Amino acid sequence: MSHTLGIRQAQKQKTRQALLDAALGLLEEQSLSSLGLREVTRAVGVAPTAFYRHFRSTADLGVALVEEALGSLHPMIRTTMSATGDDDERIARAVELIARHVDAYPAHVRFIARERHGGIQPVREAIRAQLDRFAEEVRDALAKDPVSAGWSDDDLLMLAHLYVDQMLVTASLLLEALEAPAEERERVTRLATRQLRLIGTGRRHWLD
């Protein structure tokens, strides 16, 4: 009996992932607000009613895609920020992390960039919640640096949001340059590094 339940659960999870993958593919060319569940189920080859065994609505599916796109990044962000090294080394690791993520998951990055300010409120809120978590994790790492002595928690969080926002900008620029010559990607990487360094320079003089 337990073996049968295990098979059913595995099949259910497989179908759920197939729906997510199909939706992500369809969203390469449209926004989530224009996506119909019949499009998704047709792409997977299941009946429209099967959709509701996994998601309450396309908004619910969108929230799941947000978790899939951003949830796995939290451990990497924490490791990148907390690892030893000076600011330049930390910035280099952050830019490298963003570049690798864009190369590996361009559809996820495109989805987040489009839906961050899109028309479906639960998805916008899910993205905002993930970004707030990133900012809190960056803040916690920054608070341990000697240069942060005397900073208020609010100011540290403000700084962390600047870093997170700049990482999003960098991801979007790298996404646009995905098919561009290597020289263009290198230019974007150099620009992102300089912009993050500029934030760091302002950080060192904030309390002057």
C-alpha cells in the first residue's frame, strides 16, 4: 500500500513540475496575467481539471514559480556575503554568482524581471518577500563588518536593499547580453562591479 502511495505521490510531483516547466516556457513570450491554464495543461497533455489538483489558480502557479526561481538562491547569497575576503572579493563573488545564475536559468530571471512589477498582486508580493529576505540576509552579513560599527539597523537594511536592487539590475543587463558577443558581457560585468564598488565607497563614508 505504501509503495502504491509512493508511486502516486511521485507521479503527482512529476505532473506538478511539468506544469511549472510548461508555464515557464510559455511565459518566455507573454506575461502571467495573459496566461491561460488551458494553455499550460495543453502543453503538458493533461486535462484542464488536473491543473486544480496542484494549483488554485494561475496566480498560485506564479507564486510557486517565484519560489522556484529565487528560493534556492538564499544559501548562495549567504555564503557569498559571509565568506572571508575584502569588499572587492565579495563583489567579484556576487557578480560571478549572478552571471552563473543568468546563464543557467535565463527563463527564471526573465520571469522575475517581468513579473516584479506585473499585474498579479500575489506574485508581486511573493517576489517582494523574497527580495526582502535577501536584503535581510545581506544586512546580517554587513553588520558583522568592522566598517559597519555605529550603523543603525535601519541604515544597514537600506544599504542591503541597494545591493540587492543593483544585483537585480545586473541580472537584467546580463540577460539582455546573453546572446551578445563576449566583449559585451564583459562590459556589463565590469560596469556591475564598478557600480557595486561605488555603493561600497558611499558606505565607508556614510557616518562622516
